[in-house]
Amino acid sequence: MHPKALLDESARLIEQVFRFEQPADAVVARHFRENRSLGPRERATLSDTVYAILRERLKLEWLARSGSGSKWRRLAILAFPGDRDFIKSALSEPEKTWLDHCDAVTDAELMAPHRHNLPDWLAEALREQVGGEFDALVASLNQPAPLDLRVNPLKSKREGALTSLKSAGLVGAPTPYSPMGIRLQGKPSLAKVPAFVQGEVEVQDEGSQLLALLVDVKRGEMVVDFCAGAGGKTLAIGAAMRNSGRLYAFDTSGHRLDALKPRLARSGLSNVHPVAIAHERDDRIKRLAGKIDRVLVDAPCSGLGTLRRSPDLKWRQTPATVAAQAELQKAILHSAARLLKPGGRLVYATCSLLPQENEAVAQAFEQAHSDFEPLAVADLLAAMQVGEAAALCSGEQGRWLRLWPHRHATDGFFAAVWRKRP
């Protein structure tokens, strides 16, 4: 595609994304479906441009003010990836001069919001938590996430999977914390990689793998993944059960559960039972009350720990949406707790960085449920041979799992664990 046409296409897509009516990845995917003439390189360029603007929105909007023409075109020019000579071939002489001027601007010339590229309320909330680490946290959130894989123990061991990936031309290394994780170099397509096609490995962030570990399932148990989504943690839990027992994958979205089916087929699991529910009080949940050994509540949340993957979330979430999520999280956790039999384990998790969705929800649950005993996550991880377990946790005696992108190179995750008293 000619540079000018590609630039115009970028501007159209950016305008659609910035309506913030849907997640950015859904808008981009729809655009590609509607424009099937776009080749792989064009799609990659469009996607990279959109996500660069979402990551550095405040900075790029500030720089764009000095240009001329459509706002969306100006943003596309500033964020366009790759060789500047390529994009300049589509620009007028004044636009080339303007772009050179913008590229010469240094961080020292930027105001704080243009460096951190966060809405004020979120910047304040994160700075309050991490203090002097704020700049490091922001830098990590504005970088694309690495590609992590989880080895399926039903089909391979980590050493074997690494060998298989190497034979396919991929470079990977063991993740530092998860005993089943592999971190790949770059972002290669896995669609035709034998280890992926045959179910030896599955895409899953290392932090998400640790959440599944905390469930600590045993063979033959009855287990519930209460908010299964597309099933990343479901697959990890089912494999840890060695395909025995019964694992219910609940979710209110049948569409998300449908996305689990091809992953299940690759995994070789037969103990997983996807169930679409209407809400957390669904009758199908009530019938299991007091019968379940382990429950994972990976609750719907703001997702602000995943900004490396979904930078649009920082512009789509607000203090009001976070408060609403916290109320829903409390309701879901209360309902899920009824499923457990005496001695059963309950794990509450989010991919949020905010205490309102994390520690505050866990503390409210403990105040309302004296029949649940809190367990120290640091001790649980250490018992499962997770390296540097204490460094992954916060609170008194390693009470909670608290993963940060700048400290642990994972998405931001929180988890609390309880045991139902006999």
C-alpha cells in the first residue's frame, strides 16, 4: 500500500478507536474484517500505530497541536512506526519540517502528564502506592508486554517444550517465577508452531500462571473457575488436576466460553465443563453449594494491571467505573464462597493495580466471613517451589500476592487466599 493511503487508513482507524465505545482490540479486529484487502504488513502497521497513540496519548496530542490538518492524521504521522523516510514520502514539506521538530522534543521539555501519559486520577492513585518507583512503573506500563507461554504438563515438560520451540526457530527462556513458564523473544506468530498446535504450550502471562498455582488443586477434586473468560487459568488448573476430577468453568459470557473450545481441544483436557451463567446468583451455582473443594474468583475488574497489552483501558476507566467494579467483586466473592465445603480453598484475584479492587475487597470479605481463615500467599508459593516468593507478596507476613510490571516483568496482579474453616 502506498504510504499516503496507509496514513489515511491509519487516521480512519484511530478516529474509530478514540470513540472508546468498545475495547481497542475489538475495534481494530472489526476494521480488519471489514477491510480484508489489507495485508499482514499493513495490519501490523495500523495496529502498531493505534497502540502507540493509546500508550502516549497525552504527549502525542500535545505535539499534534502545533501541526495542521486533521487531528487524526497528525496523530497517525507522529505515531507511525518504522523508517521516517517511508512516512515522509507521504507528507508535504511543511509536514516534514513539523515532524522533525516534534521528533527533536526531549523528555526534559515535557510536562509531567506528557511523560507519564495517564489520566490525573490514575497517576495520583499509582504514585500514592509506589512513591519513588512511579517513573519506573509508568515506563513499564508504556512498553508492550512480552509473550509468555505455559507448558502443558499433560503433553510436555519445560525442557522438552523449549527444545521444540527452538526447533521451530523461536528463542525462549524459563520464566523466573512460574515453574511452567517460558518467555519468548519478540512476538512471533504461533499459529503454525508445532508445540502450540499440538497443545504442548499455551499463551499465558507468567503472573496469571502464578494465580492458577495458588488454587493448588489435587487429583479427583471438584473445582470451580468462577469467572473463566477465555479460559487461560481454567486450562492451567485442569492440567494440574491431571485431567481428573471435575472442573467447572463459569462465565456470564457464552461468547468468551466459546473461545475456550479450541484451546480445550489442543490441551487434551476432558475434565473441564464450561457453563454459561446469568449472574453470580444463578441456580446452577446454588446446586453446587457446599460441594466444591477449590474456587478461583478471577473477578471482573478495571484491568489496569494489563496496560502493557490494553493501553486503551486507562482512558476508558474512571473512578466511578472502578467503584462499580468493586461492588460487583464483593457480590461475586460472597456468592462464590457458598460453593466451598469445609476445608476448601478460595482464591480471589484481579488484574488491577488499585487497592479499591484488591486489598479493600479482601478485607471486606474477611469482615463479613469469619468462617474463612486467611492464608499467607508467600508461604503457599514457597511450598510450591516458586523462587523469591516473598518478593512477590505484600502485607503482613506476605499476606497477598502483589505483582507489578516494573518489579516482576508480569502484568499487574493481586490475589488473596482463604480456607473455609472445618
